[in-house]
Amino acid sequence: MKRINFLVIATAMASALTLLSCDKDRANNPIEEPSLIVEKDVLNKISALHFNPNRIEKVMISDIDGTKKAMYRIEDDIMLSKSQIMDMGLHGGIQNKQYRTNNLVTATNVIRVVGYTGNNQHGLSATAKTGLQYAVNNYNNENLRIRFQLSFGIRWRPNDILVYVDNSINPDPNRAAGIAGFPSNGYPFTRVRINNGANLTQTNQQLEHLLAHEIGHCIGFRHTDWDTRKTCGENSNERVGNDGLVYIPGTAGAGGDPKSIMNACYPANTDGEWSDLDRVALNYLY
């Protein structure tokens, strides 16, 4: 079965949907580029939080307004700032279940999602807009404590989740089609980026799956198959240890839900719908 990997950058995706994973002139005035070496204190904190320190990269991310910021990519499709990493605490314990992070959305019950439609390289295609509508509908159909309000346009507020196209997230064609991050200070992560390959070549159901997955990270969900990433055809561990991973009662063991939206990768024939255990997890948390 073909699998879609969540961080695949746009290269020849129209012809082959295999593993697509749910980033001068110095002559006269030399400019010192910011270091992309992951600092020791960040590596130590990542290890303490029991993320995989071997799967962390420091990258310069261009926001939609053209500003650039150093971020840390963890486990392929999760972006965190240094302050988010350093402020993240350890509590709870690990059990063999589906998981969330230590951080959830607690400061608001209404989450505004804005699909960007600007007439430039960041605008969502008609298919991506349909996929985003389907994804938001799926959340709202669960009648959760949190409610999503979707709009399309070019304006957004500081705590809105902005969904847009960004090919700077990673130049590697074997990485994911989308990327997001975890909540902080009680608010969701505010950016969901997809690359133009996903934007232009994936179906509305694949995009429904991809965008529901990335929004899931924004409200605090971790990968279901963190222990093996087997949905990506891998046998690797995201190295979550005894602290910092909070299990969700009533869900399957690690990697035990092959239909979960929150698995690291998804099949090309996905219908974009929640698994039964995804619904258990959503309704338990929210």
C-alpha cells in the first residue's frame, strides 16, 4: 500500500504518490548567516523531554510576511521555537497508548482557522481549500469543548491558525508535505504550512487527512506510531521515554491504530476520516 509521508516537498509528486510524509550578494558587504547548529542547551532539553535528539534540525523558516525565524524541526513535521522547547515541562508518564503532549489548548474554546487565499505563492488551491473545509468539519462534528471557525482570506489575528503554502519548510523530496507545532500558553500553534506539491497534486481527501493531522499537532497530539513510524515504512523510534508523554485512556497501544489520522504517514487511498480511536482521543481531551 502506498504511504504518504507528512513533510514531502514539491517534486514530481503528480506522477508518483509514494511516500509523501501527513524549510547574495556578499561581495561588498559580507553578511554573517545565523548558525544552524543546534545548541547544547536545546539538545539537552530535547533529550530531557524524551523527544529524539537525532531527529532535530535547526532551520530558518520564512513566515508569510517575509520575516525569518530560527525554529527547530522535531520528528519530521513538528516545529518548535527555542522558547517553546525551553519552557516545556515534564510531567505525567508513558503508557502504551495513543498520546498527547503536555501542552493543550486551555485559553480559548474558539479556534479561528484561516485558509490563506492571497494571489501569490502562499495561496491555497481550490482542492486544498476543500480539504481544509473537510478537516475542520470533522473536528466540529465531534461536538468538542473547542470549536473551530474557518474562514478564507488574507487577514488573520495573532492566535489564529493560519494555513498556507510554504516551500521553504524543507528542500528534501523525501520529507513531509506539511508541518506544524504544539500549543503554548494555552493557545494552539498558529501556523500550518504545506508545500506546493501537496497543494497542487494531492486529492481533497489526502489534503483533508494532511490538514487534520497538522491541526492535531496544533492542539497537542503526538504521532500515534511514535515507537516505530511503521506507517512510513520505517523501523525507527521517536525516542519517547518515561516522562513527557501523556497517554489517552481508551486508545490502542503504541502504533496499534493503523487508521489513525495521527500516524506519522498515511496511505494514498485515505478517506481522510477519523478512526474510532481518534474519536475516543478527541472526546477525552476536548
